[in-house]
Amino acid sequence: MNTIKQLFLVLAILAFVCSCKNNNSNAPTNNTDSNIEKQSDDKTGQAFITDDEATPNCLQIAIGSPDHKTLVAAVQAAQVENALVNVGPLTVFAPTDAAFAALPEGTVENLVKPENKETLANILKYHVTPGNLSTAILTKLPKLGQANNQYVNVEVIDGKPVIAGANIIASVKAGNGIVHVIDKVLLPPAE
């Protein structure tokens, strides 16, 4: 099992590195913007600035991963990109596409509708914890305070942290924290 985790981590990092390379080395540069440029006028904030020299942040790691297309689409639909690029540190629990596919049919399609933006944002914030929490630290905590002001329980099973029933299958350090890849979507308890 550890070999599979290591292989997944290596593939995720390789995919990210390949997607971040700047292949346009002959393009003219402007000294005031050197490596930083805005992507569009209608999107503002740190999430929409590119910088090829910095350590990737939590959002950039998700964007570079082939297994997190649904998560990235959900983050964009809820317009919470800037929350994942804040200085942090942040601990982000990133469900895989397979984890989203395990939800009841039609759930994801319904959540990404504009009228459900607030509900989707709440679910996504339930996947973010302030702090840079490694798996070793997580095994010592009974619960975590999430960015949506709710708590998620942490169990230790076979010496590994399990977050609200979700197993951590890989961990990737980010410039603003850490991303733990999980095998289940965390759903906040109903209020």
C-alpha cells in the first residue's frame, strides 16, 4: 500500500511540474510584470496571479493534479479560489474525482448550479483547516476546527489519521500549507 501512495505522490508532483513549465521562453517580458501577470479583468485576487518561481500553493496543487478535476470545478463554481491561496498556513483535505463520483448520482451537478453556490462554498470550506497539519500532528488531535466554523472528528486507525471517515492517501507540501489527498468527500453536519 505504501508503494501505491508513493507512486501516486510522484505522479501528482510530476503532473504538476509538467503543467507549470513555461514553454514560451522567447516571449518578450515587461520589467514591471516580470513573472507575474493577471489572467483576466473579471477575476481578482491572489488566485488569479501566476508566478512560475514560487512554491505552488494549495489551489495550484489541485489544478495540477489529474485526480482533482471535480474539486477544481467545484472551487471555481463556488468562487472560493482566493481562500485556497491565502498566506495560510492551511491544511486542505482534497477529495479525488473518485470520491466525488461516489456521492449519490446528480449531487455534484446540483451543487455546482449558481443557486447552490453558498451551499457548495460551505462544503468546500469544511475541507480546510487553519494551520499546517502533518499526518503525525493529525494523529494527536481529536477534532479540527474547519474554515466554515464547524468541527470534523479525527480518528486514529492503525496509526493513521482518518478525517470524518476519509483516509489520507497522499500528502503534498504547498507554499501556503499542506494538501492531504482523501478518498471521501467531507459533508458538514446538518445544522
